[in-house]
Amino acid sequence: MVKKKVSPINSYKLENGDLRYEFPAYLGVDPLTGKQKRTKRRGFKTRKEAELALARIKLAVANGTYQQERPETYHEIYNLWVKQYEKTVEESTFVKTTGIFKNHILPAMGAYKIEKIHVDVCQMHVDEWAAKLKKFRMVKAYAAKVLNFAIKRGYIQTNPFAHVDMPATACKKTIVNDEDEAENFYTREQLIEFLSCLGQESNYKAYALFRLLAFSGMRKGEALALTWNDLDFSTMQLRISKALARGKANQLYVKSTKTGLARTIDMDDKTLAILNVWKKKQKQDYLKLGFNTLQPKQLIFSNEHNEYMQPTKTRKWILHVQKKFNLGTITTHGLRHTHCSLLFEAGVSLKQVQDRLGHSDVQTTMNIYTHVTKKAKEEAILKFANYIEM
């Protein structure tokens, strides 16, 4: 009895119930690696279409004329680019970048044929991003990276994004909780009031954390990654060498600082005293929960399971105090700007502020300084007007 030959062509159903066909195919041996090459094709509407496609591939392989299909769409090029990009950045950066593509770039450009993308198309999308996104320049830069990758691979010759006209300003929407707002800071008097109100609450961990942020200028992620062996009470110094970040599957992990560099900063007596009180209180509170916090690598600020604290927790804490005591609204990151502005007010040099805050570029420090002095001038004239009003 002759055995019936099994067809490599299989059927499958789409979500809407439509039937499609697919098949695997042998492509021969890769001369570079000596390994067998295989491919899979799908999406054929009839079995006959699939059979013809398979026959063409087999014939081309047999004749030595088969050429691997080139990526055709922006999304297909992105899939190749993102594999290489992942190897070059921190996990948290990779997650943020892929989020930008998922939310803004791929929905707009993913289906475009790569060779059909021209300047007018790119200009249209840049204008759209500028109308709704504050950081549209960053979105444009990422979108352009994929086309630069396509140039390197020989799929296209030029990058049309290089020829777009950038809108002068981004959207004018007010973003209340934008943690990058340069005027997101307290004055000296406002900070004193904020910490005073916070001290009246029963949440000493929040009090210690916000005091540390305001008097060190460190980033929130850096503070949440601190362990007690990073703090030297005898020398009154704090070493900042890592930061808490969010990676794949929304998991928290510790990475290097934003600049990749560690720094050691001096701390004041009162902040250290508050942290020392918190260390003793932490020992008592967590012992009741079954945790020994006397380990050298014990987190200074951890959750009730003695694990990394969710970064969003600080927003809940700060909003609670601001609302309860009718205080001015700033974000947790605003305490970093507050520290920066008060350093300038105290006469600390630009270079010293840059080093203390861990800015890789002095321009970042200068940008905050510019906004701080602008705000101070506005407040000065208001005070003068109120004082002289008759």
C-alpha cells in the first residue's frame, strides 16, 4: 500500500473566523554558518495559493536563485531595529522607548511601505505629534532612528525625517503632574511649611524620604534604591550609585544612575538625625512584620514586604499632605528642583550644583537656573507692587 504524502500546508482561522493557509519551507544550507535555513509563510486565502507559493520557493531553492524576502513596511523594519536597540540601552530605557513606538509611532506609520515614506508624510506626523505631545521632538527622533537603520541595511537611500520643518512649540496643554516642569518647585518658605505639615503626620517613612529628597536633590529612583550601607553617619556623606527602575513586565529592578556615574554628597545634621530616627523606627516596625532590617544591604525605604517600594507611592503621599493642609502643588520630582533652586539662592556655584545633582550636562542645570531666576523676578515685582500699593 502506497503511503499518502502529508502536505506541509496547514489551515488556521483568523479572529473573525476567516480561513487562511500557511506552510513551512526548507531554504537550503546557509553558506556562512553551515546550518539549515527554514522559513514560514502564512496569510494565503486558498490552499491553491499556498501550494503555488511553496512550489515557487522550492524551484528557486533548487535553482539557487532564491532570495530572502526583504522587509517592506515600517513596522517590519522596526522589528529588526528594536532587536539591535535592546542590546545598547538599559532595560528601563528600552521599555520606555518601545512604549513610545507602541503608543505614537507604530499606529501612525507602521503600515507604510518603507520606500513610499516621503518628506510630506513625515511632516504630517511631526505636526500631529507636536499638536498633542510636549516631547514631540523625542518622538520624531525615535521615528527617524528606524529609517536610519533602514539606510544602513540598504533598504532605502535617504531619511525623509532629516528634511522636515520642526514646529516652534509643542502643544499648549497644561500638564499638572508633569515631573519635568522646570517651575515645579517650592520656595524656601513653602518647603519649610511642607515639611512642617508632613512632620505632623504619622507616616515617618514619608517624612524621612521627602526630607532626604529636599535636602539632597537626589532623584526619586536613586532614593528608593538606597541601602543603609550607602549612608555614612560618621562622615556625614551619602553615596549615590544606583537607581530603582521599571523594566519588562512592569518589574522593578536596580540599575545604574541616569548618567551611569556614582557620586558622593555631603548631608546636613538634621536630615541625618531624621534618617537615624527612621532607621530605629524601621527596625521596630519591620521586626513586627518578621523582618530583620540590620542587614548591611537593607533598603532605607521599602514596602511592607521589605521589598522595593512602588515609585508611585510618593505621589499618593505628597498629594495627601498638600490637599490636607492646602499647600501649593508640586510633584515628588519638584523637590529635586526645589533643592536646586535653593542651592542657587544660597550662592552655590553652577559647577557645584551640577555635581551635587548628578547632571551629566551643565545645560540641564542652567535650564533650571534660568527658570528659577525668571520665577524669582516675577515674584519680586509682585511683592513690590503689593508693598507699595496705596
